[in-house]
Amino acid sequence: MSFNNFATVPFTQKHGGIVIGKGGNTITAIKKRFVCNIDIKTPDPSRGFETHCFLISGPTMDNVNRATIEIYRLLNISLMKSDAQLRKDLDEVSEQFNHLKLVMEEKSFETPEPEEVTPKIPDPPKKRKLFKKKPPPPLNLDPDTPDSNPKKIMLSAATDDEDSDSDGEVE
């Protein structure tokens, strides 16, 4: 069926679903109620369609206008629901922002606590190299060999002999 009266209603894909309805029920009801043909046009700049739109055609301009008004009413409902959700989301974000702002202000008034000093964990003890002790130099017990560093030996002995030296040195 070809009609000479027509109108276009642009829409975004997000909001067009309310006019189409589940399984196309809503658009079919509008077509029957207003005796119109409604086509969905995708963007095609060569044919004059810059965005998605509903192309409404009908036997009289009255039918086309009434169908157009109904489509705009449905799109407006969808836009208002979307706007309400955006406002709700904006309010939530605003509340979170204000809360964080207050927390930051509180922190700026607090006296800073001393920074925790992380105790330094000492390095594990190094393994010591065990050296064998050098044995002492051998004693020179041979009286004939001159000692490079003679040492005086102090002897003390108790004797009955009064004629002995009193300092007890032996040469």
C-alpha cells in the first residue's frame, strides 16, 4: 500500500526499542490504530537519512500526525527513564565525591602520626672461616744453640741454704 502523506521521526537505537516493542507488538498496534505504514530506516546519507528514523506514511495527514505524536510520546518516555537513571547515577557519584572530599579534609586537620619505623632485619650472620691455630714455635732446649732472644727465667725455690742469692736469678 502506497500513501502520499508521510513524516519521519529520528531516534537513537537505544530508544527505538520502546516504539518497536517486544516482537514488534507496539509498532504493529500503532499501524493498526492509525491506519499507517511505519518503516524503520537505517542511516543512509545518500537517501537523505542521516540517523535512524521511523518513516510514517498514511492515507491522510491526520493519520500520519497522530501516529507521529504516539511515536514521539513513546520516545519521550524512554528518554525520561534514561534521564532519571542518569540523574540517579550522578547523585550517587556526587555523594561519593563529597564523602571523599570530607575524608580528605579530616585527614588534613589530623596531626600526623609519626611514621612507623620498619625495623631493619639484620643480615644473616656470615659463616666464619675457621682457621687452624698455628702451633707455637718449638722450644729450643739445646743449650748449645744460641737463642736469638734469650729470656730470663725466674726460679723460686725454698731452700735451707742461706748462702743462695736472694733474687733467685739464674744466668
